[in-house]
Amino acid sequence: MQRVVKVFVLSSASGAPHPGADFTVEASTLDGLLEAARAELAARGQRVRAISHTPTGLLAYVEDRP
């Protein structure tokens, strides 16, 4: 199965999250999708604060690493 990951970046300066670059992950299970999303976000240099499954895909809140 494939799911789109909607990304929102948390910023301590503004307080409000702003949209990041969305991407697609593929895996055979929901747990696999979550792990694939975490791995992609880490590869992008982002720290996952929260990630969840929604009816339309995955939703991730991240922080950029310095």
C-alpha cells in the first residue's frame, strides 16, 4: 500500500507549524508505512515529534535539525 505523508515543520521562533515537503511511502503494513516515513524524515535531517495515520494518509510533525 502507498500513502502520502503530509509534513508540518515545528518552529520555536513562530510557534505555529508550517507546511513542509510532502512525500509518498510504500509498505505492506501500517507499521511498515510508519517506519518508512520515519526513515525518510530522518534521511532529510528532520526529527520526528509525532506521526499518525489519518483516513487520507499519514501526518507528521517534525523539527529541522541544525
